[in-house]
Amino acid sequence: QEVWCWPHAVCWHWFSTTQKPVAEYYNATRIFRYGARNYVSLLLTNLGLLRLLCCLPVHLLGWSVAAVGLLCRGRGTFALLILQGLWDNVVNLPATMKKRHRVQAGRQLSDRALMRHVLYHPSLWYYPQRLFRYLFNLVHG
């Protein structure tokens, strides 16, 4: 299996397109549980150790704040789904670590080199605005 880094590649994500059946793709489990699970799994698998040690606690805190915020807004089911998604990573940690080992063993670029191509530097307002949209409009992304 090979993974190529192509800095000028464009990937079209199917998020927010009108071609998707809304009821099938935007259900609570997919948005909250799988969103939290997949995001944390992505970090655990792909980040180098130093960047992982810096980023993972911040992202876990962010998901926890979102869960507490949803709970405070009377959306306990959604908060529970986020916590289940985080717990899924604990349950699946051995498999994720095997995958991480394979991914990290095959790396040819450092996090620093990769981040030059993929890192996004939004304004500080971006993060509270995104949390607000998540809590009040249930908009993921």
C-alpha cells in the first residue's frame, strides 16, 4: 500500500452538497458520534508524536466543551453521542495503534513539512464561531 503526498492535489469533500440524501447522511450518530470518533482517530493515526502530544489534549478538550455545551442546551443525547465517539477511541486503541505504527513507519515527510501544505491559520474568532454554530445550529463543519 502506498500513500503519496501531492501538494497541489485537490480533494472534493461531499459535505454540504445537495446530492446527498439529508436524512441518511445528517443523522445525529453520524454527526456527533462518528464526528468525534473519526477526528480523534485521525489525529492518533497520522500526527507525529510531538504534534500529537500538543494537539490531542486540545482537541479532546474541544470535544468535551462541545458535549458540555450541548448538555447545557438540553441536547443530552447529542452530548452522549460525542462522549461515545471519544470512548470508541479508547475501545479501539489497540487497532488504532497498529494502524498508527504502519502509517508512521512509512512516513517520508515530517509533520513540519506536511503542515506547510495543509495547515490552516484562521482568525481567533473562527473557533468560538464554529463552536457556536455547533451548539446552536447543530452544524458540523
